[in-house]
Amino acid sequence: MSHWVLLYVAIMLEVAGTTCMKLSNGFKVLVPSIATLLFYWASLAALSYATKHVPISTAYAIWAGLGTTLTALLGTLYFNDPLSTAKIVSLGLVIVGVVGLNLSGGHAH
């Protein structure tokens, strides 16, 4: 599996873990609580393998930035989190930063 694909799998697992954390109701609901831990563990394992070939500064920034953006979008769409102009602009800036990292030579050779 490509190290970049693995990085994006790590992001999806992190978003799943965060979503399960919300569903766990403060770790009071057993299944989502366990799923949170498993998804985060799997995400960190995938991120660890991805950083064997992707510079850590690039990999972590992409993982954190896209994970944050996707989680915020899910929060808005499925958990009725408030959406403001400032939030939209801020998430757009995160995406611009991730694209900028990729374009600035963040790919390992």
C-alpha cells in the first residue's frame, strides 16, 4: 500500500475515532468508547508507518489538518454543531495549508 494512501487511511481512522468519541457520551456508552480507542490506535499505527516515507512535518500536518477539517464538517452535518463564517474561513485556511505543504516539496523521494 502506498505510504500516501496509508496516510489518508490514518486520517479516516482518526475521524472515525473522534466521531465514536462523540457517540460515547463521555465514555459512558461501551461500544463507541471501545471503538474510539481502537480507531485511534489504528490511526496512529497507520500514521507511524506512513512516516517511514513521508516527512514527519508534512505527514503530521496533513493528518491533523485534514482530520480537523473533516471532523468539523461531520460535526456540522451530523451533530448540528454551529457553522459560522469564521469557521468556514478558518477551515478553508487549513485546507490551503495542507495543499501548500504538498506543493512545497513535502513528498519524500
